[in-house]
Amino acid sequence: MSGERSGERFRDVLRGTIDGKTVVARRGATVLETAESVGIRIPTLCHREGLPPDGNCRLCVVETKGKLVISCMFPVREDGFAILTQSPGVREARRFVLSLMLNRAPKAPAILKLAGEYGAGADPRFSRDPDNCVRCGRCVRACRANRTEAIALVGRGFERSVSGPFEKPPPDCVGCLSCAFVCPTGNILYSERDGKRRIWDKEFRLVPCPECGTPVFTEEQIRFLGEKASGLCPECGRRRLASALRNAEPLSGGSRGF
Amino acid sequence: MRFEGPAAVAARREELARKDPDVRTLRVCGGPGCLASGSRELLAALKEAAVASGLDPAKRRISFTGCLGLCERGPLLELDPEGHFLRGVAPSDAAEVVGTALGEGKLVPRLSPNPESPEKESLEFYGPQKRLIMRRFGKIDPESFDDYLATGGYEALVISLFESGPAETLRRVAESGLRGRGGGGFPAGLKWKAMTGAKGTPRYVLANGDEGDPGAFMNRSLMEGDPLAVVEGLTIGAFALGAERGIIYVRNEYPLSVARLEKAIAGARARGLLGENILGTDFSFDLSVTEGGGAFVCGESTALMASIEGREGTPRVKYVRSTEAGLWDKPTVLQNVETWANVPLIAANGPEWFKGIGAKGNPGTKVFSLAGETRNTGLVELPLGTKVGVLVNVVGGGVRKGRRFKAIQSGGPSGGCLPESALELPLDFDHLTEAGAMMGSGGIIVMDDLSCPVDVARYFTGFLAEESCGKCVPCREALPVLREVLSDLTRGSGRKGDTDFLEKQAGLLKETALCGLGQSAANPVLSTIRHFREEYLEHESGYCRSGRCRGLYVPVIDPGACRACGSCQKVCPAGAVGGKKKEKRTVAAGKCVGCGACLKACAFFAIRAERKEHVG
Ligand SMILES: Cc1cc2nc3c(=O)[nH]c(=O)nc-3n(C[C@H](O)[C@H](O)[C@H](O)COP(=O)(O)O)c2cc1C
Ligand code: SF4
Ligand code: FES
């Protein structure tokens, strides 16, 4: 590696502190990533690995330069950064947003656990029609990441909610369960019985895995995935991929051991 | 048609100036207020009368013009070049106005507010004003390109292109200290300088004409009264910033603004003042208009850009400046339309001239809308730093019906309320913010002693709760909580400790919300608590001293002050006022429904709103 290149690298590594602890960070990495890399835990809710960040729940706030920023999106940009993840102001802000979320989802275990940690409680004076949804939009982002885009956040203000078009069962839903899988409050319910799956008020026929027979995918899902779909359940899919790679010709000049 | 260089522009301007000096024009106010009071009908009637009277249409003209300001007395007229100002002109006056004013250049005294001195500048409403942004309102037909040119239009662009160059143009704007007129007052120069180092093409300049504040019409008046000033400002900005594309984002409820701007753009393009090789130089720039997404929050910068990109107009978390990654992630400078309209003035006259107007750190003028309880209301342009008291007592002519001034609400829905001491406050970005209000878009509402600060906070918080996009937890969930507590307080179901609770919640909302809407949504609550805490505490225990919150007071007539006029008795819908003719009146507390009609009706201020418990 040339000196110049390593100089560039060097500039991309920043030094600072998190909760007083000296930390190195990659320029542009989020505070959350950086904190996690040294084992400092910051609570998150709307953030999820693999989905584009949205920064709407405000739970992951941290303090820097006397101001609150959200760690899941705030990038580390300068040497000498100093971040507090548990200052009184941070804890109070988290208590505030958790209390507000409890008005919507007073029974969700994930939120109750955090509420306990931060001393947040629901206020009966303000809890109106709790529906167990905190509008974090993880389901919507998962659906968009799949390119199905069957559900969306609609309406504004307090009325904002997740829905299919015109509050009807979403026509583009392929029954993949990604939304239910990423929901932090377990609000997206589905059932499977007699080779059928129900979700979003729609019913889907499940197709058995051609190798082991486990029904995992819906017909619509396989059709939607088109050529990419093998129809294998994840378990068999992984096995097949592994054996394919084992038998593959090594790339010329490269050494790839598995 | 196309101007190939600066000489052609100057020649055309001279040609326009040489035109028949005998031309006289009736300029009918086409501002939002006068349109609402019937100036379109008036214009039609005047044109009809002119045809009937056989005046030469080339020499005796009638046209719309930008907002003349004293909206409340509309429809308004100005006679050019005599400068006679007429108010409250009805279509039935058309024949006389055409005959006397347009035909002979004489005053119609009964339509003049001040026949001794018939120019509008003689009125106290206009006295302290300095109309820079509004300088062409009343002087030009906003749809006429020639009128713009004849009144000095495009002088500034010529100076920028052929004398200053981009760096000097940028320096002028930066040195001038011009601050954003859309609310925050951020120095435009800092934003512009940040763009110089940015990478990526194309670069964009955007104008924010979304104007979502309820009742606001300053930006609309500008876009409809002098659209080319915005276009020229953007063109100069683009030249200084190296931008190739510009977009004016206009509130979707402003079809006339859209039409006028589009006409202005087409006119400029046809003359080679937009498009490829402007005035024969190698500077190319073009502009278009986009209609807004129809929500208050669409005026917020990230939501505005999302909306232009064709996505839902909701704000995004951004820790990168728009000058680095704005519209389509390209370097972008967004300014309010009024900010842009200041640019030609600065580019032509230089920063020292601009700094000579207004106050230190707050140069220039600002257009305000004055509403509420003053005698005069309307659209006002003042040097920044003018005392609030001048606006209220001189321009506004004091509080109506001799009532007592109580507060101003400044800055639109997310602004704040300031108490009587505010009369001494200079109207500028810093003093307003320091006092807990803000400049916002320049909306000023004057409140008298019958206005209740808790109720005002409830109203604006309710508006903001409706307008919250609902994306982030604090704004979506806390605004309804604040609204509920405020409603409880104004309905008499408030609880002890509510004031502290509100203050705490609003403070946290400010710190945690995602965008400016939520962050500033705390202002109505925080500012009213800061300046009127005592009244909040009174509401906790069920008392509204302003006599505004129904059921939270009983009117008591002071026998010493009562002149036995009986006006309270006449207006009371419940028959709660007792007493015979020529006798001092009394209120039967048991019968009172708490509507407050008597409080408003009493010309002698003899009626107080008393605590219920204090009245037998
Ligand atoms: C909720 C919200 C609404 C806004 N609405 C407007 C608006 O209608 N017009 C405007 O110019 N700026 C508005 N702004 C401010 C813009 O985000 C931005 O700061 C401004 O257009 C920048 O221009 P300026 O510096 O020239 O004022 C709004 C901000 C927020 C948070
Ligand atoms: S502060 Fe309000 S308007 Fe802004 S993102 Fe959050 S919910 Fe939307
Ligand atoms: S996890 Fe960062 S804002 Fe929600």
C-alpha cells in the first residue's frame, strides 16, 4: 500500500470519546455503529439493520456539544468528537418518547422493558385507543425494500397509520411476512392453517419446499420473485448454496477456501 | 425581442421612459385583501366606464397592481402619476372615478382618506413604512414586463453580469448581512459561501413560496405584485452560485401566483434573460414553478425538496447541509421568495447601502401582515428594528375601540406571544427570538385585554397538531397531549400542576422533534407560560381574567364606571343583565352563560371578568 493511500486511510479514522471512553471511528459512521463497536448499547426502536434508517422514534438520542442528536443517523465527522449516551438530558428525552409510545402500545413487551429501564409510564389521561402500533414504519420500509410496496404510512399527525391503499387489504401484498418479522411491537398478526396463510386480511396458499416439504413461501411470493425464486425453504436454500459453492471452480489466480 | 446585451436593455428602458408623458393610469389594488373585497369587479366596472366615456385607452389606462397595504379599507386605488390614493371604492363609483380621476387627474374627495394631502404616504399607516420589496406595488402592472423594466428591473442583473462578476456578486450579498425572510433569519451569505466549495452538478437555487401560515399573505402579495423581482433575484443568485436550474415552489392554493410567475418567467425567457447564454454571455440558467404539496409542513426545507422530487412531502432527518446535498442530492440553496427579492437591490446598490437600512445585524426591511385588534390592519413593510410600539400605535393606529393593548403574537402558528413590554422591543430576528417569539414569516397579531393567552396557545397548538406530518413520535404524540391539557384549562377542567406539566412537555418536544415544525411547535405554549404564567395558574383553578374562556368567570359591572347606557343589556343573549333605563346595570351571575358579549359591548370598560367564587 502506498504512503499516500495510507495517509488517506488515516484521515478517515477519527478519535473521540463516548461516555468518556476513548474510541476510534470511521469517518461517516453513525454514532450508533461506533458505540456498538465498543460494546456501548444505545436503545433503538425504529432502526433496524438492513432497512434504510428513518430516525422517527427519537429513542436513540445521545448528547453532543450540548445538543441532542439521534445516534442511528448522526455521522461521526470530526476528530475529538465527544458523545454522551446516558446524560440526564438523554435519559429524560428517552423517558419522554417512551411515555408517549406507551400511550399507543401500552402492552408491547419491547417497549415496556425499555420503559422500565427509563422510568417511563403511560398517563391514563392521554391514552386514546391504543392500537399497539408505534408508527415506526419498519414494516413499510421492509415492504419497500422487497419492492412489493404493498403497505404505506397514510394520513398525517396523530391519525397517521399503516395501511394498504384505501384502507383495504393491500392488493400488492404477496404474504411474505417481512412486515410481521420486523415489527417491534408484534402488532402485525398472521395465521397459518391447512396450508394457508392469512395476513392483512388476505389469504395465501402456501407452496411446500420441493426438497423438505416445509411450506414457507406463498404462491404470490414465488410469482413475484419470478426467476430468482427457487421455492426452497431457507434451510434447504442455504444447504444447496453451500454445496454449490463447495463444488465451484476456484476463480483463476484467487484462493478461496471454504 | 431578445436582448443580446446590456445596451439593448438600456435602450429599451430609455424608449419606455420617452413614451408619451401624458399617460395616466388607474392602478387597482389586486392584492389578496382587495380581491376579496371586490377589486376584480371594480376593475371590470372601471374598464366599462372608460369605454363608455370614450377615453383614449392608450393614454388613459386601467390595470391591476400589487397590494397597496391598507387591505381592510379596500378596494384601494392609486392614480399614477398624481399619486392620489382612494379607498373603499365600489363599482358604483366607477363613472365618477373614471371621469374625474382618470380623465382629468383630479381627486374624488369623498373617496380619499385625507383630501388635504391625497398621497397615501400622508397617512399614519404609511408614515413609518419603507416600501422596498413593495416599491413597485401601486406603480406597475405585475403582468407587464415593460413596466418592470421601466422601473429599474434588470439593472441589477446587468450590473452583476457585466460589472461585478460572480465573486463580487456573492461578496455583496454576504457583506450585506441579508438574513432569510422565511422564518429562521439565517444569514444568506453563509449559505451561499457554503455552496462555493460543494461538488456536484447541476446546482440548484430554490425559492420557497409555500407560505403555509394561516392568514399570511406577504409572500403571495410579492409573487403576485412583483413576480419579476423574484425571478431576477434567483437569476442573480444562480449567477453568483454557479447554478443552472431554479425552481419556485408555490403554495398550491395560490393559482394566481403561479400564473403570474409563469408569465414572468416566459417574458424573461423570450427576452433572453433566462435560458441559454443570458444577455449574450456564457451564463445559462432556467427557472420553473412547482405547485406545493398542500400541507403546512411542505414549507420545511427537506419536505419541500422531497415534494419537488415527487415523493411525499414529509421532512427527513438531515445531518448534511443542502448546500452539499439538497435537491436530488445536489448542491442547493433554498431561500424564501422575499429573501430573493432583496437580492437585486443588494446586487445593484451594494452592501453598505443595504446595511444603512434597518438595525445592526438585522439589515433591510421586512414585510409584515398586521392583523388583530388595531384600528388599521393590512400589509406593512418596515425597516427591521422598528419598535413594536410604532407598528401597533402608529401604523396600526392603536388598539380598536380604545381597549387596552395586551400582547402581540408574532411569527405565525409556531411563533410566540409577547406582553405589553414588547411595545419597546425592536422588531428584528434576534430580539423577537430572545423574547420567546420569532420573526417567522412576519405575521403579527395584536391582542387586546379580552384575549386570553391560554386560549391563544390552545388555538395554535391545535393548528400545529393538525399539521404535524406524524412521522416522528414527539410531534405526533405530544402535540395532542398539549392540546388536550390546554383545552382542559380553557374549559375549566384543568388540574393543578398543568402549567408545569405543559412547560416540561413542550420543552422536551422542542429538543426531540425531528424537524422545525415539531421543534418550534412548543413556542406558543412556552412563550405564553413565560409571559403570562399567572393567568395559566388562574386557569388551573378555573378562572379566566380576560373573560374569554366560557364559564371561567362572571361579568361584574362596576357601579362607579357604569354610565347606564344599557348596551350590555342589549347584547346579552341570556337576559342576565338587570336594571331599568337610565339605571346602572347589574349581572345576575346565575343566569350568565359566559359568552362575554357584554364585556366587548361596554364602551366605558365598566365590566370586569371576576372569579366565580368571588361573586355571590
Ligand atoms: C414547518 C415549517 C414550515 C415552513 N414553511 C416555510 C414557508 O412557508 N416559507 C418559507 O420561506 N420558509 C418556510 N420554512 C423555513 C424553511 O425550512 C427554510 O428555512 C427557508 O425557506 C429558508 O429560506 P430563508 O433562509 O430565505 O428564510 C418552514 C419551516 C418549517 C419547519
Ligand atoms: S416534527 Fe412533526 S412535522 Fe416534523 S417530522 Fe416530526 S411529526 Fe413530522
Ligand atoms: S432508533 Fe434512532 S430514531 Fe428511532
